[in-house]
Amino acid sequence: MNHEATKDETQIIVRPAKKEDIPAIRDIAMEGFGEDIAFKTEHYESQMDIFPAGQMCVEYNNKIVGASGSLIVARKDWDRDHVFDEICDEGYIRNHTPEADHLYGIEVVVHSEYRNLKIGRKLYKARQDLCRDLGLESVIIGGRIPNYHKYEDLLTPEEYAKRVEAREIYDPVMTFQLNNGFTFLRVLKNYLPEDEESRFNATLMEWKNEM
């Protein structure tokens, strides 16, 4: 179903997610990631209890069509080798550190029927705005590289990321992040054990808040 013909920017609302939004958000995550990767209801509840401002959703025509999650961490937590479950406390974010200086993004999900509305871009901008509002140094992401499996016999993950960074290879996630102002720092190994497309690698990306 194509919603381009009915697109109306005034109907797109980015706002903090509420607990009554969780079923819709989880449905989108299940569609995008599958049962093994998608957060469960108790994860979303914990995230909203601990850091409500960091959990956002997008409404379009009164329907939840996307969401994002984040927590605040210290540089020592992300500026080293780490894996997804470690950086976000297996999704519960009980390691959220309000006095620290970096916003770490742990999820962006967009309903497949609404991706032509640039929902992901709006969620990234909202996260960057939150970073500015809180006076934090940067936004950090451990990003998937889902096209890497097509190149694994030719390139190391580091070589692949550098080629994507140089715009010689297109990767749907990393290219999107580069287009939204993020810079590539390095590859994280075994970041998400369920992510076979990326061969379990992730790219550590940073957007700096130029205050």
C-alpha cells in the first residue's frame, strides 16, 4: 500500500512514547526485526519508566508508524568494545546515567508501509534535538550493516565500512546514518548475535552536538 498520495506533513507528529503506545510499537518492531530481536513489552515499559524523554514515537493520521529508544551513557561505556545487550542492559536500560554526557540510540523502527514519509529521518532529528536540549556531547549508535553479507568474501567489515563511508558501496542503514550527519568511528564485533546479515558486526557511529 502506497501512502504517498495521501501524504500530509501536518499529520506527522513526533512525541514522547507512552505506555499505551507499546502494543503498536512492538508490532512494528516485530515486523521489522522479528521475534528474536524485537524488544518485549517489559523492555519498553522499563525504558519509559527510567528515561521517558528518550523514548519517542511518530503518529501519522493518529496511527503509530515509528518509534525510537535511547539512554544516556558515559564515554567510558561506549568508547571501547561493547555489545548491544551490555550497552542497554539487555533492553531494560537500568544502566541509564542521567549525569553522563552521551545519548546512545538503541532502536529505530518504522512501519514498512510508511517509510516513504521520511519517518526515520524525523526520529533521528528528534534524537539530535534531545541531545541539544539536554546539553549532551553527542549521539552514539551501534549501527547494523545489513548489506555486508553480500561482500564478506571480498572485504573485511572495516574495509566494507570504509567503502560505504566513501560512498562507493550503498548500505541501507549506514548510508542513512551518514546522510544524517553521523561519522564512522570503528567496527564493533559480535554486537548483535542475531544479526546474520551484518555477520554480527556493527558500526560505531557518532553525531556531535556542536554547541
